[in-house]
Amino acid sequence: SAVISQKPSRDICQRGTSLTIQCQVDSQVTMMFWYRQQPGQSLTLIATANQGSEATYESGFVIDKFPISRPNLTFSTLTVSNMSPEDSSIYLCSATRGTSYNEQFFGPGTRLTVL
Amino acid sequence: ILNVEQSPQSLHVQEGDSTNFTCSFPSSNFYALHWYRWETAKSPEALFVMTLNGDEKKKGRISATLNTKEGYSYLYIKGSQPEDSATYLCAFEGPTGTASKLTFGTGTRLQVTL
């Protein structure tokens, strides 16, 4: 298994500001992902973070709103830009060593509240 | 859009009770069904990955079954304990390849009291 840490664990932000969430894995992984869980909703994939290239975004998510970096095999960041109260969610980072989605490991999440 | 549904949405049982909940998912283009346990302020923990119709998996007091033809999976907890209190998530995985993704249900929130 892999241990994944996220910073910050929670934050309260003002509307219109941006927050960058960091994800650190304790060992090299193949794929890294970012998910969001809005209140009462299911965990939804935002994007796949690709090392050294632009992330692959899911339908409904765009790079201008959720820029993602992955400079190496163990680290990624997600920025939530120009925040609104609708962005209040738990944001989770995950990773897998294989090319399939088996054994996907998750971080503890970042709980974001936007006022 | 894939539809993965879990029921009930929440459940409150007493210590020692046995309980079960359901995950329903599309029966076509199935590759795997994942179960996770997610305790508050912790990382979701993988419980099972199930791939074959009729599969049954067990981990301690927790077990799961899979029916891919009708598109459902059951998770059972025998003799619930307070430490079982968590949200249980299922996730549908489609065929392998770059298009495969995990589609999650909304979860079943279990609370076990003394």
C-alpha cells in the first residue's frame, strides 16, 4: 500500500480567493487523481494528474478552475480558483501503482468551506 | 452517465447487531466493483475488489457478495461494533483501458452505538 498525506486538512476561505492543496505519496506511484465530494453527493473524479504534462479533466471540470500540477512521481497539487460557496467540498487525492484502478489509495482529504 | 446507487443512505444499529447494505450498478461493461470504508477525518480504506459474478469475499466480520448479471453487491457486517461506524462506499469500475474510471455511489453511513 501507499501512504498519502494532504495539506491542508481543512480550510475556511473567502469567496473569490484561491486555495492550493498539496498531495504527497510516500513512494513512487503510476497514477494520481483528484476527487471532490460535495455535501450529500458522491465522490466525483475531477481529473487525472499526469507527470510532466497537463492533467486530464473529466466532463464538467476545467483547467482554469482547477489547475493541477504533478512535477514528479510522488507529488501533486490541486488549486481551487476564484472560489464560490459551491466549491465547499472535501477534496481527495488518490494514487495507484498499476495501470488499472485496482488498489487505489486515498489521502485523508481536505475539507474546504467557502464563505 | 453511470448510475451507482447505495441504500440505505444511513443506518443506525446497536452493538452486536448484524447489518447489510446494497450497491446497485450497471450490469453492462462491468470490470470490477470496489468497496471502501471511510471514517471521518481518515483516508478511505479499501475493503474489497470484486470481479467475478458470484464472488464472495470476507475480511473479519465483514463480507461482500457480487451479482454482475443483475447489477448489485451486498456488504454484510456481522456483530457490529462501534469501530465499524463509518461511511461505506462502493465504486463501479468499467473495462480496463484509459477510459476506465471509478464511479462512486453516495455511500451508506453506518453508526453503531453501545
